[in-house]
Amino acid sequence: MTDSFDSGWKVLCKIGGIAALLWIAIAPAEIVISLLPGVEELSTHTVTATDWFGLFQQHWFLGLRNLGLLNMVGATLYIPTILAVCSLLRRDSEAYAILGAVVYFVGIAVYFASSRAFPMLSLSREYTNAVTDAQRLLIAAAGETMLAEGKSRAGILIIEFSFVVISAAMLKSKVFSRFSASAGILGSTLMMVLEVAFIPPHGAGMVIAAVGGLAMMTWSFLIGRGLLRGV
């Protein structure tokens, strides 16, 4: 029983470590996509629902990406990492570890519930297949409603707060280094500031995004390496 448990535990740590390292690729992927020819021009013209429908018809992946697809991939990818890290942290800081995990999963639930990426893709197909102007008007109105409802970024803010809590637990624990914990606290705090005051990023927000993003990538790298090494 113990051997089986230890074996399963090591597998979770390995999966969590790999996921943490893969998560680091999300930000560079966003940058690469944004630099592709024509992407910026297409993205700046998505104002109304019909604009979004047109984007989905031309480039469905870009439409999903612009509505947060990579964020959803990253949040899902990090699930085994959070489970492994918080389980390790329970040894020294059970309350913080459990709170961090709970807040993270609440954040995912809120974010996925508010995401309008796939519903907008579905509406775009209905809009294309509509045969009358009245049908198109109804679908466009539904799209505008979805876009309005999807403006909330509360889920991302909650997820970033969970990283602050987990990093605080890391400070109290001997499992991870203080440098790892500090990188997590700095990065997640800056990203929360970015979400509250600088969306879309501009001016000082670009600096905050760069520093916060690098700190979070460092945090994820150190966590991934630690989990793969067996901490």
C-alpha cells in the first residue's frame, strides 16, 4: 500500500514538474502569435460581434486565442502542478496550502464560466449559416451580449491571488527555497496590479507586465525543476 502510494506520489510530482515547465511556453507563444504577419491588424478590428464573427470565419484559432484560449490552456495545464505543490506544502503550512489550492480551482471555475471563446466560435458558425437578415441581427445581438458578459477578468485575478497564497506557504516551508517563494509573490502581485490597473497594458503597465511575467516564469521554472528532482 505504501509503495503504491509513494509511486503514485512520484508520478504526480513528475507530471506537475513537466506541466510547470510547459506552462513557461505560454507567454512566448502569445508573443510569437502577436508578431505573426497580419495578426495585429486583424486583432485591432474586432470591436463588434460581427467583427469577431468575421475573424472566426477567417482565422478561428486567432479568434479563440484573442478571447483567452492560451490562458485557459495554461490554467488547465497547471492543475497537476498546483496539486503536487500544495500537497508538499501541507507538511509545514497546511492552512495556506489548502487555501491556495481551493482559491486556484475557484479561479479556474470563474474564468472558464466567464470565457466566451467557444460560445463566440459557435455563434460565428450560426451567423455564417443564417439565411435571413433577421436571423443575423438576433445572432449579432447575442454576440454583443456575450462580449459584454465576457469582459470580466475576475477569474484571472483569483488565480493570481492563489499564487500569492501558495508562494506565502512556500516561505513558511522548507520544501522550496525562499528565492522561489519571493519570485512567486513578486510576480503574482505585479500581475494582479496589471489586471486591476493596466488592461490592456500601456505605459507603466508594459514594465509591470514584463517584470511580473519574468518573475512568474522564474517561479514556474524553479517549481518544475524541484518537482522533477523530487524536491
